[in-house]
Amino acid sequence: MSIKYELIIYWSEEDQSYVVEAPELPGCMADGASYEEAVANARTVIEEWIETARELNRPIPEPKGRLLYA
């Protein structure tokens, strides 16, 4: 699956890990010990978010690309 959703990636001092948010998918977040691991985990979580939305017949937002508020 090709992931085209915007990702916001930052270091969390509190969690001592990189955090990734997919703001177009409410509640969709992942983390990892390295930048690469966090992004890989985000890919998995996005796929699971979409799969769950399909199972529940919920709308899946189309990727809009770069967000204005990010």
C-alpha cells in the first residue's frame, strides 16, 4: 500500500522516542526508538487505521498532501 498521507514527525523528550502523527486520520499515531523505526511503525498503523475504518463502514479521508497548519 502506498502511503500518501502527510506525516508529522518529532522527538518526544518525555517518551524518549520519535513520534509520528498522521493528522488527516484522527487518532492515528505511532512511535519508535529511531526516526526510521517510527516511520515504519506509522506505515503499519495507517494501514490498520484504514482497514478498521473499512470494516466499520466509516469514511476514509483522501490524502490532501501538504497541510496548511502543519
